[in-house]
Amino acid sequence: MQLSIGKALVMGGAVLGVAVAAASCENKAEQKGPQAASGALGASASLKQLMDSRGLSEADVEAAVKTYVPGGKGDEYMIFASGGHSGQVLVIGVPSMRLLKVIGVFSPEPWQGYGYGGESDKVLAAGAQNGKKISWADVHHPNLSETKGDYDGQFLFVNDKANGRVAVVDLTDFVTKQIVPNPLVASDHGGAFVDPNTEYVIETSQYPAPLGRAYEPLSEYKNKYRGVAMFWKFDRQKGRIDVEKSFAVELPPYTQDLADAGKLGSDGWAFINSFNTEMAIGGTLEGKPPIESGASKNDMDYLHVINWKKAEQLVKDGKATTIKGMKVLPLKVSGEEGVLTLVGEPKSPHGCDVTPDGTAVVVGGKLDTHATVYDFAKMKALIDQKKFEGKDDYGVPIMNFKEAIRGQVEIGLGPLHTVFDDKGFAYTSVFIESVVAKWSLKDMKTVEKLPVHYNIGHIMAAEGDTVSPDGKYVVAMNKMSMDRFSKVGPLYPQNFQLVDTTGDQMRILIDAPIGIGEPHYSQMIKIDKLKPISAYKPGENPYTGHVDPNAVLKEKDAKIVRNGTTVDVYMTAIRSHFVPDQIEVNEGDTVNIHLTSLESAEDQVHGFALNMYNVNVSLEPGKHENISFKADVPGVFPFFCTEFCSALHLEMAGYFLVKPK
Amino acid sequence: MQLSIGKALVMGGAVLGVAVAAASCENKAEQKGPQAASGALGASASLKQLMDSRGLSEADVEAAVKTYVPGGKGDEYMIFASGGHSGQVLVIGVPSMRLLKVIGVFSPEPWQGYGYGGESDKVLAAGAQNGKKISWADVHHPNLSETKGDYDGQFLFVNDKANGRVAVVDLTDFVTKQIVPNPLVASDHGGAFVDPNTEYVIETSQYPAPLGRAYEPLSEYKNKYRGVAMFWKFDRQKGRIDVEKSFAVELPPYTQDLADAGKLGSDGWAFINSFNTEMAIGGTLEGKPPIESGASKNDMDYLHVINWKKAEQLVKDGKATTIKGMKVLPLKVSGEEGVLTLVGEPKSPHGCDVTPDGTAVVVGGKLDTHATVYDFAKMKALIDQKKFEGKDDYGVPIMNFKEAIRGQVEIGLGPLHTVFDDKGFAYTSVFIESVVAKWSLKDMKTVEKLPVHYNIGHIMAAEGDTVSPDGKYVVAMNKMSMDRFSKVGPLYPQNFQLVDTTGDQMRILIDAPIGIGEPHYSQMIKIDKLKPISAYKPGENPYTGHVDPNAVLKEKDAKIVRNGTTVDVYMTAIRSHFVPDQIEVNEGDTVNIHLTSLESAEDQVHGFALNMYNVNVSLEPGKHENISFKADVPGVFPFFCTEFCSALHLEMAGYFLVKPK
């Protein structure tokens, strides 16, 4: 992989005098300091010299030129990455790999005023489980909304493994609009996945538990513990999940893992891999084997094949029972009616990825050396013919492994997830071997392995989960970064490596540290599919999409209205003052601040922070916020605009006084 | 600024065939899609072609090569940036400008397990004001600890403008160890600044209020509202602020703004600029002028000159009063004893920056066109000679402006902050004009202006606040980014622009979007000054620095101990299981989980999440955590490792059962 740079390459006198002086500082600064180095190389030099002074190879230069995005030019793609246990979503540009935004989703985020006294509090409050407020999540799998199997750039869905929840992010303003708690399960993993037209957001459970989370001793694991596949009905018009129209399919207590929805010919079907069909529950304190070994005994676990269109019909036909207010199709019914069918999966299965043409499902194996390719047509035929080799203890029919697969691909030790390009190649992440394995869907042969740094978990490709992947880029989502970046203490960043897949050989272009959360999965969409707004309608409440009834559209309409111990403040914000800027209440009063930004210009953002009261909202142009709190601490408290909104931004302030009883 | 690349530059056949095919996709994808484009340009091409295909100029290529840091090579400098109203600190590498870490400081951060049931809860709880838990901050000014006026890489201090607090971050593990609430003020701004040997962390108030925050009507503003300069004593041995040994200096109700500590010859002194000596309090609802105009009437506000060494002595001598348990040197004493002296500052002053040699203080003016350079020797002489032109209404002596200054520099409209290089140049951020102005400290003439994008607030230079700045890099911290990046909704990222200052002309190398919080100030330190650890001592509690008394150093020592309704779980974590992995308690029990990571390898991190209980801690190698909560919800709840710690990480789980009453 050589790329020769002739001596003839002279990078203009003056400029390169500078360039090289600058670059050489990095080598010489230790001994001599920048001054000594400056101009050391005279007034003219070559790119080669600049490369030498920075210790860059020719491949580095090419990678630099391929990933550099000048200010004023946007990126080509946008990545939406799960923030893992940060509870958030990370937005990253490609090819620059710059973090463009952290979207507050499950965890409060004060910069966005998300969860600090304003309207967004309702979104977070709706995410309570068992009546308990939960202020974090373990976000695993983001999925973009699709139309006809292609990303449409309208919505993003993510799941919370730790608390069994799903969130809806609106991509017109990049704001989280809804969090839906699952009333049945205590964790999820396979989700959030959408069907090709986003009729449903699919969430499948991970660690089995009694449905509804009622107490049952572990001795009842096999009898009373269960998994579920949730089908959350998505109302695209409202941009919200419609809980009433949603339903669940009960599953055996095999630890369900990852899921994917069928597409094209397999639309109407869903697939979930699983592990721990041994139903191991550990017991390490008593000297029993931990789950990691207990769950690795069987040579085969089960791929779950779900006919969700049929499940939907059966639920309509009244075949569902109701648990915690949620319609659940019982396991018995699913087994009998062909809604759920199982087929073997080798050696600690992981990953479950439907090919772009919808004809196959690829499953890895953490302790296997193969990726197994299941043929949908074969499985469909076996199910239609009721040709099974038996049933499990829950009455679920089991297909014959060999009859259900298209074949197995020799990959390497520990294949996990698989993504696809536009040329018929698949790319599988191989954790133990720390490589990306490229293989041909056509002949199911591995053609190349690219070492990555280090311990790749998920892998992602440009528009890779659609019916028409773009190819060009793959991102290795590496779990460890040891020696890749400057040290920032014992908690290391993850490492996204952008891989150029356009050539005969894969090439790593850039290492991108992820210094917040542990991304699991992510998706990459072409920039031009996104149509974000730059301002809200005057007085718009982003959570209703309408002008708020309490909006104050003119400064002259600002007022303070007292009713007994309730004080309603109708307030405006515009460069660089608030009306009113003096508010006095009595200790114990309930205070409602109805605050509208009168700005309309792009990027002209204000904030409203009320000192000591844990109140902070962000006011993008046109936005209206309703803030409510009890004035329970007497004294003098400033409020101010948290944004550097003008030269006199520090003067955009006022006083909130609470008169003691 | 041309840099010519000769045709002779051929970047090796095969590779560049790839390179160009890849690059050309970006142009052609829209019309034809990647396939059409691939290989379109054949098997060989030049860097020039790659540049053309990506629309890069030669300056872009040079910038790309100067900022690209290959994986496996660290950055040269590290930026510690305030996270603004995210409440956190951002760690960024230079020259790559990659975000390496978001450090949880004032806001809970679940990835780091910061504020989710473990030991760190105590740090956040200590930050309560008026007995109220506060879960965010408006972080403005980070300051690195110094020894003899140079960064020593040991600690970072930041202030919270919204709630009057200061935090201490330990740079051995990049963890927040202490949050100290200021009992006197309702907001701060000038801080956290350290003196040259970090004896004190200095925090100065912003919006005046009655000291101790007691209620006083706004009509009492002039009589009862005050500012303060807090001098928090730092105990370097303990790595904590010693509140007992700290003191405050009472200030007039002029809105104090930014502060800086003297160095070398001016060590022992502190300087604070101010605005709103008019003491305007708005009244917009009653049609009175807002503060932005009320505070802009006077031609001059006051630079505050504080002899803190003398203040320290007077406090020792018992001249301080006590408010809310804090020693406060009264304004009257400060005025009489020469602790506080004032001198005029033109036109809405902003910024307050001591030159590296300690001989001068530079102050900008938001509505001025000059930066004013105050001469410390002249001011010291006037103070020693008691040569004043009068006193303010609070009895504070005022120096003559002309007698106190070295001169004024014609900068441009709206100069704010000033930083310094190693060659005698100063760089001032100019907000309204949106430029960086470079000027000579020697002859006080502006030599160059660089347009930035857009509306620069703070500016920062490599080791720029030390007695020996490095030069080489300046960072323009721009407040607006309008058209600089791909759109992410109405809330735009800030824009850090890395500026190369080594040449005859300044050059912007790269735009870095800041997609979380609004950074105010930041500091940049040479990487080799930082000595972060990669693991804790076995069983170490990071908040005590010692092996925790409840640490479990061997799996065989794991146990569950019940005493009445209290259950103590002594637990271990190592790839890939917990001991114990089954915990059953009764509804209402108090549960204490004492959890130790038995790992020691670099980057081998585990997590512990307890579903539905809002419990989540991060377990870096060796770390011990103590978790306490009430088991108030009956049912079955999994717990699991939140990190992808091994191929079988999903199996690193267990069950927490709560038996109903």
C-alpha cells in the first residue's frame, strides 16, 4: 500500500516555511522549544518534509485528505450511535467523525434544558417504571424510521436495556419526544428495530423474568419466567408510539438477544437469536457455575422466527391475554398457530441480521468460527408444510437446522454482527480475533480480514440496514482503545474506526474516540435525507408541535398574574433581556413561568436559568417553555440567559425574590 | 497563501485508484450512486485529483496533514474545556480536536456511574445549596493547578455560575472529587482561578445579592446587595479544598465579571473587572430600561485590584466577620487597609488577563474598540503612596485611570478576552467583529486580524495562562456555527477553531463542533505533563484514595450478610461473572452492595447496573464501590455488566429478587 510523493512536490515557499516550522515543533519542542524550531527548515519545503516532521506515512496523508472536512462544508453522512449507559444518542459526521451533538434521551441533559423544570420533564417522567423515576438508561440499538425498507430521515428509535424502555427522537429538531416503558419485562436488548414501513417498533426482551415483573423464586425460572417480543405500534402522523394499539408475543425463557425485521419477501416476519436455552441461572456464591459457563453447554441455541403479521391478526381476533394492561399473545397460541418457530443456532449465538434482499438471516456465534446464513424461503416452506423435527418443552415447533440454512461461512473466532454493502459483500465483526471479516454473500467465502483496534463489538455500514446499502464506508465499533489515544484515566474511550471499503482492500481511515458512553449499535444515513428545522414556529411547544396556549408573542403581552398562592409569569426573551426581569413571590407560592423566545434567526439561542432552583431551559428561536416549581426557599436569586447571545449577554439577567413567610 | 502541488505527484497506482474511486463517489453519488463512480477514474491518479474530487484546496490539504493524528499516536496537547450548562468538563486532543472524554462534574453522568447509587453520590450531594439537591451547573472557567506559575497537570478546578459552586477534578483518574457550595453568593463568574502555587482557588461573584442570600427587596440593592471574592484554600496533599481555612473579601454591588491572579512580580494580588457600576436592576415590565442598557450608561466601570496576601493576614488578625459560617473581610476594612482598590475601565468591560510576565493586566470592553493595558508597577506605586483621586460610596479608594495604565491598544469593535504566546504577542477575541486580533505587547500595536466563524467569545492559547506560554496554537471558541457544520436541529453546536500561530500569518487549521454544552473558557496543557493512572490499587475507593474497608479482594471472600432488615452484599466482578449472582431480599430491606473489581489489566472495565432501581456504577480495574438503596419494589430484577467486557459479556449477569411483604 505505497503511495509515492515525488520531490517535485513543493508546497509554496512562505506557507510551507510555516507548515514545517509548525510541524517540526512537535519533534523539537521537548529539547529546544518552539522558538528554536521555527523557521529551522527555511522558507520552502515539501509535503514529504511536513509528513516526516509529524511522523506521518503516505497512507496517513491519504486518510487525512479523505476525512478532512473544511469548516463550511458539511459531512456526507450522519451516524446516530447509541450512547450506551450514558443514556443518550450521539450524532457523528462522516467522514470527519466529528461529534456533532449529544441528544438527551433517557438521561437529563441541561445544555438542552432536557429534564430541568420545563416541558421535557413530562417526557422523562413518562419513562418511570414501577412508579419509580429512572434517570439513566443503557441504550443499545438505534434504528432510523424506514419507508419501503429505506431510511426516510424522519425518526430515530432507541431501546433501554437496563429498564425495558423505548424512546422516539424526532429528527426535525433532534429532540426526544416520547419514552415508553415496557410493563412486562425487566430488560430488553433486541430493539429498537422497525419493519420496512415503520408500522411497528420492535423491542425484544433479554434476561427472562415473570411477565409483569411479579416476584417468583428462581426455582420457578422454567415455569414462570418468560421473554417477550413487543410490537409497539407507531403512529407516523402523530410521531408517537400508540401504546393502545401495541401488543406482545410471549417467548420461552431462552435469553433472547438481537432481533431484526424481515424486508421485501420476508416482510411481516421478525427474527431473534438467543442464548442460554440451558436456562442457567448461576449460583456462584454456592459454587455453582456462573451463567457464562452454564449458558455455553449446549451446542445449539434457538433462532426465533416470528410471523408478526399473523400475530397481529390473532391479537385482533381476541387470542391475546392481558398483562399489566398490555395485550400478550400466549406462547401456547404462538406455538400452535405457527406465529413462533425455532431453529438451531451454533455456539453462543450473537447478532441477527437480515440481508438487504430479505432472503436470508445471518447469525454469528461468540464461541463459533462460522456465521450461519439462514434461508428465509426454506424456513417459510418448512413452516408452511409444518415440517418440523420436534417441539420444545413449551410446544414451540423446531425446524431442522440443515434444512433451514443456506450455508455457513468460515469467518474466524467469535463472529458477532454482520452488515452489508452495495456489491454483495457482507462484513462481520469478529470480537476475539479483533478483525472485520469481509465475505461474499454469493459464494459465502471470506475474502479479506482487516485487523481493528481493539475488540470490535458491533459493526455498521452506510445505509447498511436498508434494502439498498450505499457501500463505501463501514465503521468498526471497537470496545477497547488501550494505546490508541492520549490517556484520560482508567475509564478509556471506545474507538470507532472508519473503514474505506471502496477498494480492493479495506483500509482504516481514522480512529475516532468516543468519550461518552459505550456505543453499541449505530446507523449511518446520507445527509441529504435529513431535513432538520433551524427554528420553531413563533411560540411553538416542541412537545405538542403547536403554538402553546400560554405563548407570549409580543413583549407588551408579558405579565405577572397572581391567583392566591399561584403566580403565573408570562415572559419573553429576546436579545438581550427578559420581560419581566423582576419577579417577587412569597415563600410557598407555586410559580408557573410561561416563557417564549421572540427570536427567529438561525442559531440565535437563549437559555433561562434560575439560580439555586435547579431550573434551566434552552430557548431555541421561537420556542415556548412552561416551567413550574414551588418557591420553597426564601431569598434573592438571579436568573440569566445561559447562552452567549450577544455582546451584552451577561446583562441578560433579572432577579427572582422569595419573600419569607 | 498558495501551496503548489506539481503534476509530478503521483500517489501510487493501486492505492490511489482506490482513493480516487472513493473520493469521487462523494461528487457523483447524488446523480449516479457509488457503483457508477467506483473505479471511474481508473487505476492511477494524483493527490490533486483526490483534492478535486473532495473539493479541497491546497490550504485544506496542509491543514488536514497538520491536524491528522493516526490511531496509536496520541495528541500533542490536551484541552480542558468548560462544558457550560452541560455542567461537565470536556477533554479534547490537539491538534486532532477529537473529544477524548466528557468528565461528569456537576451533572450526573451514568457512563461513569457518576451519581447513580455509588460513592460519587456523596460528591454531588455535598454540592447542595439551601439544602436543595442541584443536578446541573453552568460551568464557565476551568483552571489547571499551577506550581511556580506553570501548569503541573495535577488538578483541574471549575466554577458553577448558576449556583455559586466550585469543583475539584483529580487528573490522575480524571474524576471529580469535591464540589464546594459557596454559602454567600447566588452566582459566580470570575473563577475558578488559582494563584501561581495553587494556594487558593479564587471564585468571584457575578450578580450581586445579600451575602448569605437572605431576602432583601431590590430597593435595598445599593445598601444590602454585595459581591465577594472567595479564596478557597487548597490542600494539595489531600487534593481537596479546605473550607475551614478559606475566606471571602466583601465587594461593592458592582457586577463583578472575570478575574485573574497575579504572577511573578504581581503574585499575591488578584484582579477583577466589573460592569454595571450603575447598579441597574432593570424593571422591564414597568417600562424601565433593561439591565443591558441601564448597565451601559457609565463611560467607566471599575477594575478591582485586590491584595489577597494582605487580606489573608487581616483575616488571620481577626478582622473578618462571619456570615453563614464563612469568614468575610468587610468592605470597610478592605477599603481602609488597601486590600481593595478600584480604577476605571472603559465601556462595558470584559475579560481580565494578566500577562505572562505578571507586569500588566489586559481588560477588554464590549462596547469599546480598545484593550486597556494596566501597569501593575504603576498601580502598586499609587496604592503604596495612597495616591488616589477619590473614593466610591463604599469608601473604596479609586486610582486615576491615566496614571494606572501602560496604554490602550486599538483592536476593533467588542474586544473581550486576551491570551498570550511565547513571542510577545497577545491575541484578543473580538465578538462583534468576529475576529482574532493579534497585537504586540511591546509596542501595543495590532499586527493582524483573523476572521473566525462566528462570534468568538473566549479565546485560549497553548499553556497560555502560565508564566511561559508555548505559542504555536490558539483556539477561537466561537459561539455560533450557522453554516459551518451539517444541521442537527435548532440547537447548534459551538465551534472551536484551531489556529496555527507559528507563521507570519495566523491560519485556521480545523473547525471542531462542540455538540454538548456551551464551553466558555478552556485551558490547553502539554500531554507529557499529565500522568494519569490506568488502574486503581486493588480495592481502592477513588474518593478516599485508600483500599476500602469493605473491599472484597478475593472471590472466596464474597458473601451476603443479613442483620434484621439490612442486607450487606460483599461482591466481586471479574471476566465475566459476579459473585454472588443471585441476591434475594425482602421488600423494605436496606441493601448495601460492596463491590470490587478484581481486574488489573488496562482498559478492562466492568459495570454494574441493577435494573429498575436507578443503580449504575462503573468499575475500572481495581475499583471498589459501595452502593446503598432501599428494596422498595417487589419483583424480579436482573443486574448485569454494562461493558462489553468479553465475548461472553451478556452472560455477566445475575438476579436481584425482592420478596413482597
